[in-house]
Amino acid sequence: MAEAVSIDRERTYSLSGIEPLAKTLLAECSDVNVWLLYGSMGSGKTTLVKAIMKELNPHENVTSPTFSIVNEYVTSDHKPVYHFDYYRINQEQEAFDIGTEEYFDSGYLCLVEWPEKIPTLIPAQYIAISIQIQDNQTRTLHYRKHG
């Protein structure tokens, strides 16, 4: 049995050059459906989601699900992608009540902003993506496969 390749990479990029990074993430991380996006407010988590969706379906309109908690997008091959933003939840139970575990278990791509708000709902296998602000236009992204 072949051993799974572990992913642990870091990239520095400009916000205007985020599309190639999104393409790289999709190529390297496609075997894991839950991607956890860590970063401070304004670090570019939603911008990264927009770039990922531009690769998956350039006609899909991506917005932050800050108030709705979850948005569903569709890829160009008609598969759902779920985009979560847990910033406004007060208790993890709120995420449980909307069926977060069912979304994660669906096998479809789940892009999760503010995953630190749902620590016990995180599955065993996921990609942790951390975005750090370097300056107004530059970010450092570290991503690592878990599980």
C-alpha cells in the first residue's frame, strides 16, 4: 500500500497574483474535501475562496457567507462547493445545528473561514490554510494536510 504524500508548504504571494496559488492548492489538495482557512480579519480568506471558485467555475458569483453562515456554489461540472463563515456564531452548537458535519461528510469541497469557532466539529482529515498579512498587497500562505 502506498503511503500518502504529506503536504506542508508555504508560499508568499501578492493579492493580484492569487489565481496561480488557487490553481496550485486545487492540484495539490484535491484529495481532501475540508479546507480550514485561518487568518485575521482582512487577511484574504474570502479573496482566496473567490480565486478557488474562479478556477472551478469562472461564472459563479462568490460572496462572503458572514450572515448566512454557509453559501453553496456550483462548479462548472455541476458539483457543489460549500463556503462557511463562522465569524458571527456565538456557540459551536449553532454550527452543529445547521448540519456542519453532514456538509463535511458529503465529500464535496468545504471551504471554512473561522474554523477556530468549531473545534470539535473538525474532521480527522483536513487541509489547514493559514494566511498572514505581510503588507497591504502581500500575504504568506502556509498549508498543511492533516489526517
